[in-house]
Amino acid sequence: MLVIMAGLPGTGKSTVAQALAHTLPGALLDKDIIRAALFAPAHVEYSIEQDDFCQEIMLQTAAYLLAKNPSLCVILDGRTFSRRYQRQRVFEFCAQMKTQWAILECVCAEETALRRLQEAAGQQIHPATNRTPDLYREIRKTWESIESPKLVLDTEADPTLCAERAAQYLAKISNESNPAPDEGRRVKSPEKRTGSPASGNSSE
């Protein structure tokens, strides 16, 4: 199974993802850590094009892990998944791999998210240096709503409780039969593709 961690910057995706990976246990893939490993600082572009590239690396890594262990839960973190085409790419991958997907959407009060972003920037504890209140507002403005089945997690709560809720949700999904690529609740018409921008300056 692939788990999409969706949500605006500062909504606690990585904190919940780490707790969930420990609870399951599962494999955690973080786009920002992958970017930092692939590109020297001079070649880091906080662009949609580079984000898309790193997402493909995440999916290739997931394919390798799932080939070794089909029952593994692979958590995709580090991207907001704010655009439909980003989620659609994961759905297509899961159909090809004949594995299930799930979406966990992290939410919190705006003041909480902004405070978290400011604290992380001040402490320099996040590999992505573009996580700012301005980025939060920009992505919020262009957010494309998630119409597919999902679990919404209010990360004002304790991360451990959020992870436990998420694990219960994933267990329920894993007990469902895995439908064929062209039929079934989890694969049929998940979301309409709106097109991937060729390039851009707003990393997400």
C-alpha cells in the first residue's frame, strides 16, 4: 500500500508520518530528504519540475520496496499533494503495481501552521529552506480539493493519537479486496487530471 501524506506546509505531515511509520511499522520516503541527497545546494531549485522529479524517484523506490515485500506500507511524505495531477500519478502507479493507496490529509489551525513554520525556520531543522508563511499562503490559494476517499487528521492532537487513528484506517482499507485497475471504489475514476505544469518556482 502507498500512503499519501497531504496537507499544507506546517500542518504536521512529517510528524504524523514519522509516528505512523513507527506504529505500523512502515517505510517512510521523504521528498525533501531525497532532494537533499540528490542535489548539492547549488542545484536545489524549489520548483514544481524538481518536485515532480523527486516524486518519481519516490515511486521508483516504492516499486523496489513493494517488489521485495508486497504487504509493506510505503508512506510518501514531503509534498503537499495539493494538485490533482500529483495524486493522480500515485493512483496510476498503484494500478500498475496492483497495490492499494490511501490519503491522509493533515489539517490544523492557520496560526498553528504558521507558528510551526517559523519555529522550524528559526531552528533550521527542516531540509527544505523554502517553507515559509508565504509558501503556505500561496499553496492554500491554489489548493485543489481532494475528492477521493481520505482520512482527515487534525494535527492539533497528539501525533501518537493521529498515527493510531491513521493505522486503524489503513488496517480497514487493507482488509478490503483490491479491485482491478478499471473498477472498484479505490481505483475507478479517482480524480480528473488537470495537467502538470511544465515548470514553476513554487515548490510543494
